[in-house]
Amino acid sequence: MSLFFSVMRFWRIAFILMLYLKTTVTAWSRDADAEHAIEQRRHARHTNNSHFKNNSRLMNSSSFVCNDTGDDIANDAVRHTDWHRVEMMDSNGLYWLEWWLKSKEIHFRVTVNTQGFIGLGFSRKTGRMSGADMVILWVDDRTGKANALDCYGSAVHHNVAPIQDDTQNYIVLNGFQNSTHTQIEFSREIETCDPYDLPLGSDTLKVLWSFGDTDPTHGNLKGHGKNRGHKSLHLMGPMFHKSHILSAASRHNQEIHKWDVTVQNVSIQSTMDTLYWCKILQAPTLVEKHHIIGYEALLSRNGPNSQPLVHHMTLFECSTKSYPGSDPASWNVWVRSSGAVCNSNLLTPRDWDACITPVAVWSIGSTGQFLPQHVGIPVGGKAGAKYYMLEIHYDNPHGQQAFDHSGFRIHYSKHLRKNDAGIMISGVSISDTQLIPPGQKLYRNVGICGPSCSNVMFPETGIKIISGILHSHRAGRKMTLRHVRDGKELPRIIEDDNYDYNYQQVRQLENETVVMPGDYIITDCAYETSNRKRPTFGGYSTKQEMCLSFLTYYPRIDLAGCYSMTPVREFFETFGVYQFYSLNMTDVENLFLYNGDILDYIPNTIYAKTKKNRSNLTEEDVLYEDSLLNKLIISDPVEFHDRTFLSHLNLLPWTEPLFTKRVEYSMINGKHMTFCRVANDGVSIPSEIIRYPNFTAFVKPPSPCPYHMLMDSPPLISTASRIGSLTLLMLFTLF
């Protein structure tokens, strides 16, 4: 055995030496190549000072352009190329960032209200400098030359000066300054193969920004003071900006109308951790069909420094179908009312169950959505909905007391676009059968939209997905929207391996995805619960979880949602439970599927016998105190009898990796009950129990790099030295 370990130690040392030599040679080669590329590209671009002289408008209208090329791909889906993004990084318009792609390079332009240095950085973790990939930019006051310094923050030592990278991968293309502003354009490769440069892909990134009053020259840098911050962004892919859409309409003399849909004086009490509020609204009076071309959030604040309590909002179209005993005139009464708590058996009229088709969706961190020129969401006309329901989820973890007036501003036009678009929801049905064990670094749930829905509802030519919102709650860490056809996974529609719960911006697809009848759409969510002591379940509070995707597509069909959940019986049997007191398993299934009142089914004597064992409740226990899982009392098997099912789950060995992985495998690869929510009364699609599809997974193209980012570990092979203390010492607090 000692010989074995000696051999392994030899090979490990040899591997490290090989990596060191390869890295050193690669770095020398890259340095030479980079110098040559810098000279070539500097000669290729010239400063256009006339562009910069107009201080009142530092960015021209092209900053907002995202062109529809009309390039045909499968089934006439549209490609959105030549996109150009812009973002105001601060709240006062002092720091503007623009970016666009050119082949394998990403180009940036920063326009900042300073004559000093400008900092820009990228991080997968936090908005701090530690472990971040950074570039420091300035225009020399004496020579007028624009400069860029490639740096990174130490992942080991915090609050120290940034470290200069051995290889300078940020290349200045042009730059200049005037009496008030500095503007610099520069580029870098998306993947530099530098271990201290962050690959810039489709994942959510924290983009760090800062600026100071002076250039980083010997002895005269004063630092940035309060001029710093960070913002989560999706760098890759187009975005259709409000200003571009509205200006394009103006150029074509197309009048755009606004429709504000808001709640009024919703009272949020300090004792309310979570509140879902619903309000019925009447559609604008439109004789002919119009198209919604975009929407944005109207968020009210409780004070100048307070944050909105709105976590997400959805505007639903109502079909106004009649239930036994309902009165059609009631809709006008509800329009005049302030609204009611959503999904309440006591307060919510049953007719509101017909409000299921989304037409606008907003989640925390989003700026809303504006649609490409070839699609619009229909509103008005003879066939249009007469009523809509605004649903707002308030998240109030700090116990604020407030009155809210939030909602949407809907932009619509009588100038119809080529295609009617729709929004559907897919993923895991919100239920206690969605489970994430405690103490997990990553644990997956999946929701399936399968052939039972797509074969019936999708047209022969399929639907084309143009954008999506990935939605989970606080434990979400990774989210993927998979696409499976004929036993093969196709390129992923959306993928984010660095999901940020606080940044749920719409993702506009560069290439529209065609989903055909018979295809699967799978919403795949991974959660982290390292600091939780009890299981987490699906639910409406942000302390509970969701796994949903909101998909904008065309042509519009009568499909509101396509979900799945673990079948109720299989869920309990996974944990060795087969029977409960006073209820057979069919009764239990009905409780989960039809949201019945548990107290009508469980005798008080059965429930009361467990109350004496429910002392010393944790915060998680209180969250699920009224859960159905906490009211089901196990009778079979006998070794678990007289436990609530929730207490049974709390006693399971979640710290054993083999046990937890087995549960995860069983819940993913086992049976799934699928649901198709249809807005049209004339179509009824029964739920179906299927197995997780067997398919060949999509494999990403291999990375061109022999290694990846090493920022999570101490520098092992870098010979970079710290930036001179007289030069950039004050930059250690850049971000």
C-alpha cells in the first residue's frame, strides 16, 4: 500500500510540474501574441473626437439597437444578430456601460462622469473585489492616451491592492476625455484561457463598477470614495429596450398607448412575511384588436431609501367562464373593489380561477420586457378578454408596514405585428411534494412539459420561444431549460449556472427555439440548503421554493401552463409511508390535487394527539406548522405510526450523501404527473403519469483552454506582482 501512495505522489508532482511548464510557455506565447494584436488593432481604429464633443448626449441611439435580421433557421424562426446592449450602472446616470459581440470578442464602451480612472470588474460570487476579474481604465491627462490595466482581486487576502495580471487581455481601441467625461472603448476575448480572467458566458455575473477623480499615476490617486457599486447582469444575448422600440414606432408614425394596471392602497402589515394580493381590472375599451408591444413595472416605495416589497407580479387574462351559481355581473363589482387575498377558499371568488393566461410577468431585479418587431400580445377586439387579474407577491422578511400601489405599465398599439404572441408557465407544480433536503450543496428538482400537452396543443409547425424568465426562490443556485426531441437533448434553451435570486430579468433568445409536437420542455433547478436544518418544500413564500419558467412564444395558442409534480402516492412511498389515520391514499391525493380543506378530512382527535409533541418550534417549523404534511398522521408502517409526516421527514438521515442522492435520483428519474392548463373551455386534457424521459444529454463543445479560472484558490503559478503602492495603492477598495 505504501508503494501505491508513493507512485501516486510521484505522478501528482509530475503533473504539477507539467502544468507549471505548460502554463509558463503558454503565458509567454500569449504575451507576444497579445502585443502583436494590440498594435494591429490600435492601428485599425482611430479616435473620433467629434463624436464626443456633444456633452448632452454621450451615447447615440445605436446604443439601444437590437436588429431583427429575419435570417431563416428551422421553421422560419428569427435570429436576432448585431445586438448592442447598454446599462446605466449607477442610479444617477454617471456611469454608462455598453457592450456588443464581434466574433469571439466582446467589446465594451464606458462613458463616465469623471476625468480620472474608471474601474470595471466581473465576479461570479459577490459584488466585492475579492476574487474578481478587473480592468482599470484612464486617459492620461498629459498625453491624451487611453490606458487599460488587466487586474484581479486576491481570493485569499481581502482588502488588499488589486494584483496586476501577467497577461494583459484587455485591449484599448480608443478613448478620450473632455471637461466633464471620459469615454473608453476596449475589448477582450470571451474566453482568454487566462486563469485570472473570468470567462464571459451566459451565466449571471456581478458586474462591478467604480470611478475616481484622478488618474492612477504616481502619488496622486485619491480613490473612488462612494463612487462604486455592482449590478447583476446577463452579458450574452440581445435585449429590446423601451427607448428603441418607442423611437422605432415614432419613426413609422405609429402611436403607442399606455395602460396602467395597479393595485390601490394594499395594506401590508408588519406581521405578514408573505402576501399574495389579487385585483380584477377591466380591459381598455378597444373595438379592434391591438398588440401589446412591451411592459414595465410600476413599483411604489415606502420611503426614499426603502426597497419595494414586491417580489413578483403577473397580469392574467380572464376567460369569464361561468361556474354553477356564479353571476356574470359580479365581474364589474370586483373591478370596483380593492381586491382580495389570492387563492383563499374564503375570500377569493371561484370565478377568478378562470384567470390563468399570463400576458405580463415581472420578477425581482427585472426591468420588464419589450418584444421584437415581429410579435405582439393581443389585447382588445371582439375576441379579446374583457377582464384581467393582477397578482402581486409581497415579500416582507423584515416586518415592514406599508401601503402599496404597484403594478404594470402596458404599452400597446393598433398597428398589428406579424404574429400573435403568448406567455405560458412551465416547471414544477407548486406543491408540498416538491422537496429539497437540508444541508445540501446542490440538489435538483425537475418539472416536465411533455407530449401529452405538446401533441395536443402545439401546431404542426411547432411554437417558437423568443424569451424566458427563470424563477426560483432564495435557495436557487442553477437553472436550466432543457429541450428534448426523439430521445436526444437539443441545445439548451436557457442555462444559468450562477443563478441570482435577486436578478430575474427576461432572457431574450438570440436564436428562437422551435418546439415541436411531441417534444419535452424540462425546467431543471438546483438548490443550495447548506445552512438549513429542515427540509424545504414547494410553496409561495420565498422561504419555500419554486421551479418555474415563464416563456414568451408565438404563434399564440390556448395554453396557459404545462407543469408536473411527483405523484402523491409515489411521494409518500419514497419515504416508506403507505397509510395515514382516517384517510386512504385516494383521499390524500385529492387533498393535494384539489386543495381541499384538511380539517374536513382529519378528525380533531387525531390531529390533537400530535400537538403535545410540537413544542420548541424552529422558524422552519412555524413556516410549515399549517402544512398538510404536518397534519397527516402515519398509521402504516407501524414503526412510524403516530408521527406526522413532516416530523418523519425531519428524522430522516439527510446528512448521509448516499441516502440523499438516492432520494434525488428517485424523484427525478421516477414518475411524474403532468398537467396541461388550457384557457379554452372546449379543450380538456387529463393529467397523465409518465416517467422521466430517457435521452442522450446535450454535450457542450469542449473548452479551448487547458485550465480554467483559479480565482477560488490561492495563486499557485502566477508571477504577477502587486501594483506599486505609489501608483494604485488606493485602488484596493475599488469595488
